[in-house]
Amino acid sequence: MNVKKLSRFLIIILMFLFSNIRSGAQITVLPHDPNIQYIGRFDLSNPDEPVCWLVGTEIRAQFSGTSISAIFSGSATYFNLVVDGRLSYFCFAGKGDVICPLAIGLRDTIHTISIIKRHSPWAGQTFKGFVLDEGKSLSAPSARSDRRIEFYGDSMTQGAQVDVPGTGPDLNESIYDNNYNSYAMMVARAFNAECSIVAKNGATLVAGPNKTDIPSVYNRIGCSKESPIWDFSKWKADVVVVNLGENDDPLPSNFTSTYVSFVKDIRSKYPNAPIFLLAGPLWNGIDQIHCDAIQEVATTLNADGDPKVYFYKLKKAVDHPGHNRTADNLISSEELVAKIRTVIW
């Protein structure tokens, strides 16, 4: 068993052991507590069982004490974890409610925590609360950012295989999918903006057999037509980025018209937000047909009276097999940040 697989095995064993320990010297804080912040699209129809599907969805809190755990149920998956600014990750696995230890042995003071969905935008997870030390509680968190950016995309935006080491081909293991290291999350962090990411590996712009086309799910809480409808009035994006087309190959005849209609739908939700239509980073000069088609979408919408639609081709091209890696995303994010700054922020 290699080191990576051994590490994953030990994490799962620890989760199992901790999930079966219920100490009387702890208290549970339910999800409806007003000091818990939910960033991104959550199904909050049951306030004590919020559900998330999309990568990048985030739970934030500030707590006192020496330890904290979280209770989840749903499909096994990885989450990124930021405690007092330190980044790590954890996995929960098992049927029914699972108590996931997030931090232990902390100084007995006030701490911050952020739980961010790392991968598998098709898999739903239900959050059922925090477990704190006896006598401890959550406190009012920091004010939320007044900047909001929304991304629509496929595996590039999702962060598929970004953590594969080196420049070899994809390893197709979920541990290497990491939305935190996607260009989308990097851009959001650069602007200190809240982020919403509607992206799924294999996603297309144009509908097709056995495909997830983003225009049919962009208004959902998850990446499927079965997930609940999202209420856009709950969270208004200041900036929108669309990065689709890589999986629409060969280019469908209705690609441009479908894209124009999709952007008009987005515009109906966000009347004043600049909308950036990206090409890349997987594309290169060979795919000029796709780039020209996307640029035509922006030109058409500009001519129709929407001057806040912008085309941008990322200069960074991926020169190795498989998906863009973390280093590629860093370069792409810096490009996109510079482009966005010419328009807003």
C-alpha cells in the first residue's frame, strides 16, 4: 500500500473510531445557530439539516474551546478545513450520522473554522451541527465580504486532478480533486470575495445524451435537474465568469446561439454584473474554432446592447497530459484577476 493510500486508509479508520465516541462532556450546536455562516448554494429548507452539493460551498464559524467536531451524513467525500488560517483536509465516510473530528488540543481561546467542499459536485452532504467542549459556544463571526463572484464551468473550474504531482497524466483518484486549488477559488481569494461555483467534470454548454449541460442546471442548488431550484435573491453576484466549451467537441452547430441564450439568462439574474466568457486554460491554438465562437457570443451580446459581456482567452495553455494543475491555475488566476480589475474592483 503506497503512502497516499495508507494515509487515506488511516483517515477513514480515525473517522470511524471518532464517529462512535459520544462524550458526555461535549455539547452539540445545531445548524440553525445564527452564528454559523453558509457560503454558496445550500438547501436550507430544513434549517437543522442544510445540504450542499457544489464544490466550494463553505461553512464558517467562530468557536471557543480546545476542540471542535462536525456531524455529517451523506456520500463519503473530502472537505478542506481551515482552522485559525491553517489549511488541511478531512474525509468522512460511513452510513448515517458521522462525527468528524476537526481540531483537538487547541489553546482554550477563540478560534475560527471554515469547512469547504473539496470535490464531487454530484454528491450531496448534510451538515448536522458542531460538537464543542462542554460549556463552550459559538460567537459572532467576522462580517461577510461585500464582494461576490460566481463561476459556471466544467472540470477545469471544478478543480479536477489539480493536485496530481508532477506533469504526468491524470491519476483519476478523488484525493487529487481539490477545488481550493482551482483558478476559480484562487481568483475569489485574491479579491477576498465570496464564491459560488456551479461546475462539474464533463459538463457541456449544449445539451446531449448522458451529459450535464450547465444551462439546464445553472439555477439549481446542485449539478442535477433533480436538485432544488436556487433562489437568486439570496445571493447576488457582482462578477460572473463562464468557462465552458471544452467538452462540446466537435463544436455543435447551435453552440453560439445556446451560449447567447445562456448569458441572457444569467443577465436576467444579475442585471449589472460584468460577465466574463473564458477560453482555456486547456485550449491552445488548435482550438481556435471554439475561441472564435465564444468571442462571437460576446460580440453578439455587445451589439444587442449589453456592453458588460467580455471575452478573454487565458494565455496559459496546459502543456502536459491531463487537467490543469495547481501551478497552471495560479498563472491563470493571476491573468483573470488582472482582466477583472480592468472592469471592477
